[in-house]
Amino acid sequence: MKKAMLLPCFSGLLLISALSCSKNNKEENTTPPTGTIETTPPSVKADSVGNITLSSAVFYGKVTSHGGETLTDRGIYWGKTSTPTTNKTSAQAYRSGGEFQADLSRLDPNSTYYVRGYATNSKGTVYTNDVQFNTGGVPVAELTTDTIFATGATTAFVAGKIVDPKGVVLKEVGICYSKNANPTIADAKQTAASANEQSLFLRINNLTPATEYHIRSYATNFYGATSYGQDVKIATIATGNVTYTLEQNTFPTAEEQAAYARIKSAFDEAMFYYNNYTSITKTLRVTYNPGVATADATIAGNIRVGANAGYQKTGTALHEIAHAVGVGQHWFWSNNLIVGGVYQGYYANKMLRFMTGNPAESLKGDNLHFWPYGINGANEDTGAEMLFITNVLIMQGMKKDGLPSSN
């Protein structure tokens, strides 16, 4: 009997043992830890700042602990001073591993910035250390300053060129000037009408006669960066001293009074151009002579103006003054300066080419006249200021080429 009863008991013990083992395994896999989890502020670190351009960058950071609960925000603060507290930007992208990134935009080029990451939960906000970085430098335009120029006593015509804007929009171009070398836009400047101009041809007024100046072309781009062409030294000329007297009848007729008024106006304006754009000295005697078909002049300084009102204008006055100071009136003109119909002097041609912007241009002439810009007839007198200025600048060049003003 005793042997028969031991078997069931042994079997029961095996069953109890098996059930006991199965329960313990289940509890280890499913039962959460006992006690309350304490939440803390999160922790975060800065990895790097990358993809840096002239005006943007990307901050890469990592949340290393959520502090036991869900984050409510993560991102960056940034600025130009350390430990920035403004310019907050939340993260634009993050992954389950805690990595996140935040974009910085609309930055100033060639500038130092500070950025720090942050992460926030209900227990507070924590920050990374500052990461310092520099935005890229702005590529500045490449320029040249023309070494050829034209100066009067108080005015200069100068030129330059924007060789390459370097792919950046320009907001202002021009030429700056000073009595000192390497002028900047902080000195005096003459701005071009449009920032899109690549070939600069500018007029500078209110200069001092017989004075040296320095000029440089400049370009300021969209970011405010300014670059310069090379320094070029120029010099204004001494003021001219061309004067005239207009002989008039004591008791002029109405027709003579009208003619005198037109002639006086023409020669007053011609004096302005000669005395501001040449250094020539000459005394002229002007008479009204109805018997003269148009007008004529001698190198002695005698100028006669006829009754044709079309020749009682500034262009004619300039043309006749050119005769009075040697054009077609002195042997040097036909023997030295005009050969085969082509003007041989260097300086007058230099003025012509600069003022027209055509390096292939050349003065032509005969025993009496030159062209272009000789104003050889009322039909060539357009009344344009630049016509008159170019005419007298060419005359200044002819003086430098050796043309005498008297016998």
C-alpha cells in the first residue's frame, strides 16, 4: 500500500514545481518596477554648426535625456553676443535618438554669431554651451578706374568699369575722390544714375583749379560691402583767361540791338566754356558786320559776325575763337598738325577718344577746320552742352600738342 501511494504524490510535486516556475517568468517580463519615477529637467548638448553660408547656418544638437517625460520644446537661441537670449528658433527636424536641427537664416555676412541649444519639459529649460561661428565673407565686385580723364578748371570727367560683380546684386556704383590717395565713399563721391551701369563715365563738379586729386571707382553691393578700383591721380587745369569786347554803335538801330544781344549772349557763354575747360589766354575784339555772310576770325583776335541770326550763337562763337587761337590760322596747323587730312597731335585725339568712348576715333581736318566737334556751320550747332565742352577740351588738347595762340 505504501508503495502504491508514493507515485501520485511524486507526480503532484512535479506539477506544483512546474506551475511555480512558469509564474515567476511571467512576473519578470510584465511587472513594472515598484515605486514612483522622479522627473527632472532634460539634458541637451550641442554637436556642431554646419552648412554655413553668407546668411544662413544649421545648428545640430542632441537631447540626451527627456528627464522622464515628454519634451514641450527644443531648439536654439542665437545672436551676435555670447549667451544669447533672443532670436529663438524651435527645431525644424528631430529624430527618436534625440538628435535635432534648427536653421538660422537672414544672417549678416562676414559676421560672428553665437548659438546655443535648449530643451524644455515641465521641470524647466536647459541650455547647451555657446557655439561660435562666422558667416561667409561677401564676394565683392572687381573694378577698374580709367587712367584717362578730362579735366577743366573746376570740372573733371572720369571713368571706370565694373569688371565682375561676382554674382552679387549691386546697389550703388560710382567714383569717389579726394585730395588724398585711395579715397573711399566716406570722402566725396559721384554716384552713377543706375547701379546696373558697368561702364562708368561721370562728371565731377566744384573742384579747385590747378589742383591734384585722387579718384577710385567703387561698387557697394546688396550686403553693404564696398570694393574699389585702383587709385588714379588726376589734376584740374588753371583757369583760362579769354576775354572779349563787343564793339557797338553809339546809337544802334533796333536790328543792331537785337544782333548785339544775341552776339553778347553767345560770347558770354563761350567765355564760360573756354575759361572753365581750357587754360588759354587770349583777348578778342568782336564786331557785328552785316556784310559778312556768316562769321570769320583772325589769329590777331579779331572776330566778325554777320547778320545771319543762325550764326549769332554759342557754337559759332566757339568755332571762331578756335580760329583766333590758331586753328587754320597759324602755319603750325597745316604744316604739323594736319597731314593728309588727319590730325597728328596726341592730346587732342586723346580727348576726343575719351569723351566719345571710342578708342578708334580720330580727328580729321583741312587747312581751315577740324572735325568732329569743330562746329563747322550753324547746322552743327545743336546747342548741346556736351558738344560745347568737348569742343573746348579738344582745343585744350591742341594747345598741349603745340598749337600757338598767336603769330
